[in-house]
Amino acid sequence: MIGIYGGTFDPVHFGHLRPAVDVYTELGLSEIRFIPAGIPAHREQPVASKAQRCQMLLLATENIAGMSVDDREINRDGPSYMIDTIRSLQSDFPDEKFCLIVGMDAFIGFESWREWQAIVGLINIVITYRPNFDIDSITESELKKYIRGAETKNKDEFLTGSFGHCYFCPVTQLDISATRIRELARQGSKLNFLLPDAVVDYLQQERIYQQEKIYG
Ligand code: ATP
């Protein structure tokens, strides 16, 4: 099963990378594909350009077994909807099974994603815990109903059963966000140990986030 890890990655940091490694290991996935959003559909627009966010992901994942970067969303016109990405992956890899990996904060807002009920019908979902975000903040809703019907704690059922399951995966808790990293960069503070050194060097070289500027 291939894990799909979508996000803005503005920039990628250890709060993305370590949980991805944890999910990869816990579920024995064949691969995790990081898919940077071209034009994020559900949030404010990124500061770094599409090419820069993609390059940072490449620097962060090179030489890490099982991790790859998929540029289909940045090469697609219009807002990056996950439902389109899933359909495109399934058409490119008809014999593969996929699971979508989402942090708790993203999952809490999942009902606002385009065709979210189609998404959960097409693939499995892995939800990773994130500091300061609590599953109990999801009030009684269609999403809560989905969780009740779809949750499994059985990895075999998740990996080999029919689609539509969700799995809450314990991952290393790192209170790191891209927002905080951008703030630190703006202030000229050190970024080490929040994201890979190669990405820190790239941010300095390209002078990204040193002044807020929306790149094309
Ligand atoms: P920003 O601060 O700009 O909103 P972010 O740090 O939340 O960015 P995103 O690129 O928006 O990062 O997140 C992509 C995915 O990674 C989402 O599913 C999100 O829940 C997850 N994620 C981000 N940071 C963490 C973290 N520290 N721990 C667990 N999951 C995380």
C-alpha cells in the first residue's frame, strides 16, 4: 500500500517527516509520496513558490528509502483538490492500493474538503496525532459517523480489507509548524533542528521567508 502525504510544505519540516517515517514503519507501506499542493484549496496561499516547495521536499527526502516527491498537483492548473489527485494516482497505478495520511488538524476540517465522502470511499485514511489537536474537538457530524463506521485498530484489516477504513496512528509528537518556521525566518532566527539542514541551507540561499512575499 502506498501512502499519500499531501500538504503545503511551506516549508517541509520534521513534524511532517518523522510522522511519515513512523506511519511507513507501523503499517509496512511500500512507499510514501509527498504531494505538495500547487494552489492549496482550503487555506491561505503559500509564501514559497511551487518549485521552491518541491525542491525543499526533494532535498528533505533524498536518500530516505521509501520516500518520494510527486509533483502532479503543482503541475495541474486550478486549486489542488485531493479527490482529483487520488483519481489521477489510481488511474496511473491501477494495481496499487493507497492510503491518505492526514494530521489531526487537517482531519478535523476534513468535511470541508471537496467530495470528502468520495475520498473515503476510494481509499483508506491514516490519521496521525499532532500536539494541540484533539479528536474530541470533532463534534457530532457526518465525519464522526464516518469514524464510527470506518475505524479499525487491526492493521491487517486496514492493509488487505476493502477500502473505506481509517486508522489512528500514533506518531512521534513534534510541536513544529511551518507557520512558526516562517516567523523565525522573518526574524532572522536560527532554524536548525526544526527541519533538515539541507532545507535550512536552501532557505538561506534563496532568501525565502526573509520578507513575506507571495511568489508566483
Ligand atoms: P502551516 O503552519 O503553514 O499551516 P503545517 O506545518 O501545518 O503548515 P502543512 O504542510 O499544512 O504543514 O501540513 C501537511 C500535513 O502535515 C497535514 O496533514 C498536517 O496535519 C501534517 N502536519 C504538519 N505538521 C505536523 C506535526 N508537527 N505533527 C503531525 N502532523 C503534522
